[in-house]
Amino acid sequence: MPQFGPTEKSLVELYRLVDVMQEPAIVLKEGRCDDLDYRVEHLNEHAASALGLNCSSLVGLRLAKVVNPETAHALRDLCRAAGRSSTFAERYVTAPEALTDLSGTPSIAVRATRLDGVILCTWMSDPASRGTTQGRPALSTSLADRLELADTLQALTGARFGFFSFNLTTGRTLWSPGVYEIFGRTPTDGPLDSCEVCAYMRSPQQAKNAWDALVREGAPLNIRVRLTARLGSHNIRVSARAFRGADGQPVLVRGSCSIVAG
């Protein structure tokens, strides 16, 4: 089956979207024949700033000319994984993994999304370490500690306590097993969106107002609400905070949800 590349119109629309994204974003295209490296087709100011260069000097360059060889190799592998996927490929890594050189921070989440003939790469560093570009501070916990913590959180499933994360730029929502249990769902069902979550509360407008203030203004969320009878009429405590992007606007929400007494 022949492969058709993106049209000029679709590329212009993609570049416009990339320019307004709140996180670093680069559009890459794989070379042909004897040069299979990816080349930079477009990037936003956030990506250029993270790489320490200006946008115009990067367009048209191969990955090997933009980042160090180890980082280029890791990013190339992620792009090819996305190319084989029907959607995207993503990696979350901590230093000294090569991909952390994209941000110069202790940890980073990098996503490669296959579009029509190109790959869109975006990344988000640990919000607590944003702005750290001169070397990497020592990690407060080792990778083994992080894995142990993840296992501990998994063990809290039966305690009806969980954590969630919501990327305001991409719309991606992550729930821990405990949140799925509280809302009577399974990972196969997938997370609910914010409107659906509010609909399961007896005071949906109160919950919606608090959520809107969080995602629009970055106001910390800490509310106690009762679920509907369908979910057992439990009282739950929802706490969350927003992390801001380079322009000062909220880009990521992380929080917890737990069933509380009476």
C-alpha cells in the first residue's frame, strides 16, 4: 500500500498547534535511502529554549546535529516505536538516562506521536526541577526507591486511596488503581473526564467550580464531597495542585482521592 505524506495545509495547521503548545514540542521527519536519521521540520520556542538554540538554526538539521549521540539514539528509538504504533510511544526516565538531557533535569516524560508522515515529540520535565539547566541536582530518591514507592502505592488499592494526573496540554489522564476502585471502574474502562467525575457527586457544581479554579487559575483544590448512591454514597476527599508552564499557566494537575469517614 502506498504511503502518502502530509499535505502542505495539514503541516501548516500542525506547526500552528505546536507553536501554542505549553510544553517543548518538535516535529520530526525520517530521512530516506542512505540517511535514516530524523530531521527537524518544526519546533516551538519552548523546545528551542530547552535545547539552548534558536528555532531557525535547528530546522532542517538531523537529530545527531541537535543533541548528543546518546540522546539522539534514545529519541530515534522512541520515534521508531511510535512509527510502529497506531498511536504513540512514551517513556518516563530518570538521570542518568540520555533522554533527560532534553531538559537537563532529574526526570522527564517524553512522548512521540505518529501523525501523517511525521512524528511529533513532546516532553515534560519534573515540575519541581523546572529551570534547572546547569547540571543535575542529586536525586532525593534512587530509582529503586521510586519503584518501591510505586509498589507501595499499588498496595494501597484496597484502602480506597489513589492518585491521579491530568495533562492540560495533551488531555491525558492517569489514575492509580485506588481511584478506579473509588469510582467503580477498571483500567480497561479507562479514566472518566472531569465532567463525568463531577456528575457522580451529589454537589456537582461545587466540585466543578473547584476544578475550574484549579485548571484555569492554579488555585489549590481541597474539597470533601459525597458520591451518589450509585457509588455507595461515600464521602471522599479530593486534593490536587497545578504545575505551571513557562508562561505561568497551569499545564499539569496532580492529586489524590480517598474515602473518608462520615
